[in-house]
Amino acid sequence: MCHPWLAAGATCFVILLLVRELAPIARERGPQVAAMESGLLGVRLRTWFRDRIAPVVGLLLSFGLTANYVTFSQLGASLVCSLAYARGWMFTAGWILITCGTLDVLDGEMARREGRAGPRGAFIDSVVDRYGESAVFVGLVAFYRDTWVLWGVLAAWAGGFLVSYMRARAESLGIDCREGLLQRPERYVLLGLASMVSQIVTHISCSSTGHHDLVAGGIFVLAILANATALQRAHGTLRKLA
């Protein structure tokens, strides 16, 4: 059953909220940071988001929760997100995925505020991120297993891993490697928004393609940009090694 007016009304409400929140950022004039250094989202949007979740960080710490608790909560949410993708619940999967991205930012902010940020926590966070991302792609593999979109899912999965690997390998050689258009926050936002918008369009148009073409399109964009980012990092590392 589709609900076109409800979907359209909810969409307009969310768009108005986003415009209200993000318009000041668009008008703000400050130091420009290259996209290769701050990703497609940009440094101002990242700063805005961290400012918005700062009260949540304080609240969680006041309850006695630790950064590791949030890190493992992210893993649990990723498993639920995987199940949602496997069942084709795209809107649910999309907002859970963006929640996972939020938790990924929260645990780092909590560790810094606690004064516990260090190699051990960074290692745990990195391992959980890889397992969480794998879980999400396993869900997409299950949903698209009988279609040609499966190749895009596998390419996006490989690209995401290569982006992280390039940074880890470069840093093991003593080289800072953070550049790239599609870093982890961008991957969460791109796939999460594509999933939610796809379900909204389905309700507004009262038609179902079965395979959610918007999600498939987002996956292929993710595959291209993730692998391009991995190559950017490889190129940057090789230049510094020359």
C-alpha cells in the first residue's frame, strides 16, 4: 500500500528543516578547505554536525557510558541494517545506516572528551568499522544477489575497503593519508540518503520497481567514487614517497 500524500508531506517537512539548518553554513564565508582534504561533505558541514551532537556526547558520558560501548552499539546497528537491506526495507536500512555513521562520530568525540583517545581505542574502532561496513554490504549482496547490481555492490565494497587500506598502509610508512572525495562519512550519507529517497519515491509514485533503481544508482556512484578515492590516496602516497 502506498501513501503518496503522507510521503510528500513528510519529505517537504524534512527539506524545510534541512534548509533552515544548513542555510547559514552555505552563507558562511571562512577558510576554504580542498575537497580532497575534507571529502565531499566539506569541513564546515562536518563541524556543524559535530556541534549538533556535542550535547549528546555530554549526555551519554553523564550516564556513565564509554566510547567502546557506543562503538559496539554501532556494530549491532550495522547488523540490523544488514538485515533490513536483505529484506528490502530500504527506508529503514537508510536511516539505520546514517545512525551508524552518527555513532561512528560519537565514539570518537566521547573518547576525546574523556581523554581516553589512544591507539587501543583507535584499533578497536577501526576493526568494528570494517565488520560493520561488511555487514551492510552482505545485506545488499543478499538483496541484489539475482541481479546485475550485485557487481556494483561488490565494487563498492572493495572500494570502501581499499580507501581504508590505503590510509592504514601509508600511515604504517609514516605518511599522513587523509585525502579523498569519498571518505567514510560520505559513504554513509550517500548510501543512506539513496535508500531513504528510493522508498519515498516509491510511495509518492505508487509504483515499485522491485529492485529500487535509486539505491542501485547510489551503489554504482559509491563504487566509482570509492575506488577513485583509493586511487587518489595511492597517488598521493607515491608522490610523498618519491
